[in-house]
Amino acid sequence: MRTSDADILIVPGLNGSGPEHWQSRWEQKLRTARRVEQSDWNNPRHDAWTGAVVEAVAAATKPVILIAHSLGVHAVAHAAPAFEPGRVIGAFLVAPPSEEVLRSFDRTSMGFETAPRAPLPFPSLLVASRNDPFGTYEAAEDLAYAWGSAIVDAGEAGHINVESGHGPWPEGLMSLAAFLAKL
């Protein structure tokens, strides 16, 4: 699968992905990529966030590849049952926070405290770090198993964001290319 053959939907997490974040850079680099916009990046609400993902997938004109980071991964997993069958052909999921971390947030009504456990209805690849401050590798591995996702061990990569030194993140692009080649 070539990126030009798909609508690539970038799904950031809490606070959106700033201009130096790898998601923002990829959005600019990949011609068919666009960001799933949220009405409030700082105060996520389950229905609003998952609804925005569902609407973006429904509006796509080509098969959809989802590229999600952090809380965006959970938004994708929660939205997946509402997607038209076959519309999403793959998801690249990076650094999902653990349920334990989500339950500890001040924003107790955000609605993402429990992750879905059903397999995702499309191929997916989950990239996880061994020292992510927002969740253990084991928690990410558990989600990957539940969702039927392949998993990539990113080593000690922090939260795989700008703060952990992942601006352009070329290794991620290589992992995405390998994943797309299998679709």
C-alpha cells in the first residue's frame, strides 16, 4: 500500500501535537494526510473525541490509514466499532497511556479510563517504549494482545514525543513503511 492510495488520518493525543511533533511533521510530509481535529485538545471528552474520529473516517474518500499517538490511540480503539466495515485498512498506534495513568488524571469525566478489549477490525501495529512515563511496556503489550495488534519494541524511547527527542522520528517512518507494505 502506498500512502498516496489512502487517506491518512493523524489522531493526536492530549494537547494535540505541536509543530515539532513527529505527527505534525508527517502530516506536512505525507500528501494525503490530514489531522483529526478536536474541539478541545486540553479537555478530552470521550464522546466528542471518538465522534470526531468516526466523522473523519466517514468523510474519507479513499481507504483510511490511522496514525494515532497517546490518548489518540484510545480514541481510535473506542471509535473502531462505529467505523463502516472495510473503511479503515490499518492503524499505526504509538505510545498509548495505560489505564492506570488515565484513571489518575484530574479530568475524571474524560471517559477513557478503560480501554476496549475487543480486537480491532483492521490490521494494526502498536509501537511502545520501555520507559514511557505514561504507561509500562507491559500495559501496551496487553493492549496489543487484546486488539490483535502487532507490537514494536521502541526500546527506551520515553513517550515518543518531542520531549523524548522524537521530532522527525525517522525510525517511526520506517516502521510505518514496513507496516504499509504488508497491507
